[in-house]
Amino acid sequence: MLKKISKLPFKGTPEQEAKLKAVIAENCNDKSQLMHVMQEAQEIYGYLPFEVQAMIAEGMNVPIEKIYGVSTFYAQFALSPKGKYNISVCLGTACYVKGAQELVDKIEEILQISSGECTEDGKFSIEACRCIGACGLAPVMTINDDVYGTITADDVEGILAKYN
């Protein structure tokens, strides 16, 4: 699955930049620490936008292509910000055959974003995931730590309304 690059403008703060630069300075002489620096950057910013990847590439003296390659290879890295409410829909086999794709379609229609994106107000983000281990509740959708099972596309609007 391709990771989507955020369409939202980068909103990093000077404090975040200072934290990242300190992490880079501590690790810039050891290329084996690249993954650690990227993890710390994601902890600071919540995701790895191009601007942050560029800071890491420059500070660690590695090509930006390498940063991008690592960030798109490992599932732990996100190229788009997560919303205040991160919606995840399981597309594992049990959920998929019971209508999970219809849930995704309905959420995308209501929020006017695609999977992997965040709403402009930063309130919601959506992502599809593989099995979350709740097959008996298929199809399953989570919003942060809240789990919704055995739901249909008709239930989605009411569920999202709880978070407005």
C-alpha cells in the first residue's frame, strides 16, 4: 500500500525544530542511528513531512532519497499527520468480506478525504489496516481507542457525529 504525502501545509514550530536539531546533533556522526533519528523526529512532529525529512537528510549527511525510502518502507512512519481522531478500518479477510470497504467508502465520502489523509481542520484522519484481531466483531472500525464492531456503512455517520 502506498503512503500518501500530506496535502496540508507544514506547521512545525521553532521548538520542534530545536528538539530535532538536538537529536540530529547527538547522532550525526553515526549513520547507524538514522532510524533512531527518524523515530525521534516522528515523536516530535507526529509524522515525517518533506521538510522534516530534508532536515534529517542534511543533518545526518544522507541523501533525502534514503530518508524517503526508509519512511515509506517501514509501517511505523507516517508521511501525513494524524487527526485528533484517527479512524482505522480493518481490511483483514473477515472484515473485508463483511463490508469493511463500504465503511471506508462512507467515511471518505463524509469527511471528503481519502485513506491516509487528514481533514484540513486536523480533526479526523483515516487509514485502512490489516487484521486487528477482532474478527468475531467484523467489520471493525476504531477511532483512537474506541472500537466499533458489527457495523454497517449506515452506522458511520452517527458514529462520527459523536466526535464533533
